[in-house]
Amino acid sequence: MLFRSLVMSSYAELHCLSNFTFLRGASHPGELVGRAAELGYAALALTDECSMAGVVRAHDAAKERRLKLIVGSEFRTLDDLHVVLLAPTQTAYAEICALITRARLAADKGAYRLSRADFQSELDHCLAIWVPSAEPRAGTAGWMRELFPGRCWIAVELHLGADDPRRLAHLRQLGAAHGLPLVAAGDVHTHSPERRALQDTLTAIRHRCTLAAAGHRLFPNGERHLRSYEQLRKIYPRELLDETLHIAQRCEFLYGDRKSVV
């Protein structure tokens, strides 16, 4: 299969949820792939929460649209770790699938359960993108660097918030202090801004409240969609956008193919 050259494209989205992340994502995998292709993305990582359920549909759409699909998954632990794991190789894909299985077996049906200890073995081939909290702990940065040496980045997810400049400056300081590179990511929940109303409704259902009562549980704006490179370059430093391409180039595993091709 031939894919558009990463060199000719300007961005790869590395943190994206579909409607297979129940009551969070508001777009089908095929819609996300189609929109990413329309925007000229180099690649799209489908990273549903503790799940690979949407990968088959995403793969079919990516094959049709000739877009590079990166396979991964998002995880949240009981001790406040939020991380996206990507599969650069088939071995890494198997490691992520094994982690998902362990997490699901440790909880009731429809849920999962993980602690940081679950990440300390059998993830030797995965790439890790740490998604820091609003007030990230420096100790977590060091822990991630040691756990994923040369395979870990800090996600910078900016959504036109008033605090974006301070957030970027703080994460730059954190990355420099702990030797972790930064990368742009979107925390994408929809393929289009028109899906915001549906995504808000899903959030209210998840929290078992009305839209009127949802308040700060809702995203403050509609920026968690696939954005054009023109929009992104006004928000992110160029080097953070370029880093998405470097990560995409490392991901040689293509779901559904017998051999890996970039």
C-alpha cells in the first residue's frame, strides 16, 4: 500500500478518540480518517481509551483514503497517570493489547483498572505520550523518562484557552528539566466542530445529568476536533508540530498488513 509522503505533509494527530470510547468520542473511526485525509494529515493515530475496537473500521477507511493509520490506546490509572501508548511495531501492538486485556479483566464489565505498576513491565517496544494534568508532577516526568527511555514525549494540548501561554511555558520548563521532548496533540473527540453538541450530550449522559447542569464537566469550547494545519500553526510552535511527524515516522506497524511499510 502506498501512503502520502510524511515529508510532504505537515502534521500527524497522535491523540484521537472515536465513538468506540463510550460516551466520550462523538465521531465514527471512518469519519475521523476521512477528515484527516481531507486536511492533508501525514497520519492519524486512533487511540481509544483502553480499547482497539475501532481499529478495523479505521484501517478500512485509511486503506481507502491512503492515509497512514497509527494504532494506539489511551489509558488512565487509579493514581492519576494519563498516557497514550502507540505501536511502532507489531511487538508493541501485542504489548498494548495485553495491557488492555489485563486492565479489563481487573474490573467489572465495561470498565478497566490500572495502576502505574502495570506500566512497569512488558511495554518495552511502545512509544509513550504523557498527557500531564493541569498541575503536572515533576516526579511523574522523571518516572516516565526512566520507564520509556528515548520513547517518551510530553503532550502539549492547546485549545485556545486563556491559560495556553502559561501552560506551554510550564511544560517547556518541565521537559527541559527532565530531558523529555514536547509534541503537539489534539485530544480529539470529533472529526468536525459541528459534532460539539453531540459530544456535549454524551458528556451529560456519562455524568447522569442534564446539559444545563453539566457545567464545567463540558469542554469550554469546540476545539477538540481535527483542525487544519493553518489553524494549528497559529497555536503551536513549529517544532512541536514537526515532532508529530518524527513520531509518525517511527511507527512502521500498519494494522492489517503482513509487513510494515512507511
